[in-house]
Amino acid sequence: MGLDDLHLRVLATSSEDLTEQRNAQKVLALMQKGRHWVLVVLLLGNVIINESLPIFLDSALGGGVAAIVISTVAIVIFGYGIIPQALSVRYGLSIGAACAPLVLGMMYLFAPVAWPIAKLLDYVLGTGGHNTYKKAELKSFLQFHRNGEEPLRDDEIAILNGVLELNTKNVEAIMTPLKDTVILSADTILDHKTVDAILLSGYSRFPVHEPGNKLAFIGLLLIKKLLTYDPSKALPVSSFRLGILPEARPSINCFQALDYFQTGRAHLLLISQTPGIAGGAIGVITLEDIIEEIISEEIVDETDRYEDNQSKRRAKRATTSAVMRGIVERERRRETKDSAEHTPLLVGSPNLNGGGDPTVEGLTRRNLSYDGTNGVISTSPPGL
């Protein structure tokens, strides 16, 4: 009776020890017939034995002090306390599984008395149902597993906690404000300067708004649309087929956003006070934002300037020996006259480390700046 129902169900379904799993299944099957029924039967059996022992010893020993002492010691040691409790703490599941057939037989034997009492207890106290943990309790439960036979890593605990919080965290808390995003107007001309700025911005999706109305969005420009585009054509953004730009209220939770992203229709969501009506946009959220909440860490890629768009923390790319274990990074050296004869490199590729001469094989590095307020991409000559 001291075995927790939830723990039994866990062992019965997922224990790696087959013997332990079978024992849990036997005890669980017995408990499912009625915990109060099992309780009443065990108490009846205990009372019968405890009352019969003094009578038996009285007739066997002729009564007296010896019968009283022996019956008392036997009941204390074997009946109520010391040995049964000590064994049940260590071998409770195995003993319970071994005694399950005997207890089941006693349940049917004492059914005329035990079953009505058990039903009365069910009516008064309830059946108890299946006990489960609340989310806050689960988080504490995870903390206890930092040590033990199979301890959880800190990253594993952080990810599990992040998943548990998704359903209660609104997208407004993690979105990138609209003033910090790069947006394009439908009449923006995609010439060399603009395309270079787009490619070097580090973003792959750009919300597009109507000309003259920065809060009336009409679609999403995917950067892959520009891979085969010739900037010398100087076409406007509106000449490209724009992707879908879904809108949602800031009150939806992160799980709802994740469910939508999993449909594959879009991986950027416009957060608006008035979805479907121009003028209510306040920010954007991407699949990467959701993943960052799940892993409880900021994802910083090669082009990120900020670790967090809300706090404006500068991106850090520090590594540790644990992170780099099993990973090899090959540094790409800058081409020189000596190395050019032996090592073929891509012609016209800029120095990846960002140092040295800003002009490499005829390719000029431009200084780019972004006005987050109006989403305008501007360029300045080298050296400024």
C-alpha cells in the first residue's frame, strides 16, 4: 500500500529492468481493482492474525506471562513494525508482486465483508484517481535529478523547463519589436547597393509593406528569391512573388506559434494588435525565437550583432573545451602571392575575418547601416 500509484505506472511502462517492470505490472493490476478493497483486506488479515496469536499461545503454553511476552514481541517485530517495514523499504515492490496472488485470493475470500466497506470508503473519501505532478512540481522534480544514478545535464533540465513554460508564455514577451526589424517597401528598387545590404544584413526574410504606409504589410520577401537575380535590372520588390506573411495577436502563446510554424506555411509571424487590418503591427517572431525559448539560450549565428534584440546585448561567440569537444574548425587564411600558387581559392571572396584591405580581387566592402525606425537600408563609401 505504500507504493505510489504514479511511480508504479512509470515503472510498469518504462522500466529498463524487465523484472522490475513485471513486478510493477502485477502490483498495479491488483491496485486497480480498488485500493480501499486491498487496504480493508490487508487490515482484516492483520487483525485476525494478531488476535489469533495470543489465543494460540495461551492454549500451547498454558497462559501466563510467557504467552503475553511472546505474543507481544512477535506482533511488534513481525506484525506491525520492525521487520516488515525494513523489508518493504528495500524490497517492497518484489514482496508486493510475490504476494499479489495471495492478496487477490483473500480479496475474494473476504469480499462479503471487505467489498462493502471498501465501497463505503470510496464514497466518503473518493477513489483518489491518478495522481500527477503540476508543472511547478515537475520543474522541482527535475532539479532533484542533477545527481543520482543517471543524472540530467544542466542543458537537459533547461530544455525541459523551457518546454514546460511555452504554453504559459505569450509571444509578445519574446518578439522582436518592429522598430528593430528590417522592412522593405514594395516600391524599393533592388539595385546593387540594396541587394548587397540585404545579403549582408544576416536576415533571410523581410516583411514588405505598401508604399507610403509602413504598417500595411502585404507579404514576405525571401532572400533565396535573390540568388539568381541580376541587380542590374533594378526591379522593384513588388515584381517578386512574395511569400505569405501571417499575422497574430500578441496574446497567443508560444506553443500556438510553434504549431503554426510546424505547418511549413511560414517561419515568420507578424504580431499585430489588429490581425488582418493595417496599422496594428508591433513586432515579429520567428521559429528561431521559439527554439531559443525551448533551449533557454540565445542562438547566435555568424551574422548576429546582438544576442538579444530586446536587451541589445552584444553577441558573444566564446567557446569552451566542453563545447568544442569533437568539433574541428578550419580557419580560412587570406590569399597571398605565395599561397595563391599552391592553394586555389574562390576569386572575389572577401576576407572572412573582416580585416586587412577592404578591396579583395575587385570586390569592395561597403559600410552598411540600418535605420530601425523606418527600415531603410543605406550605404556609405569605404573608410567612413
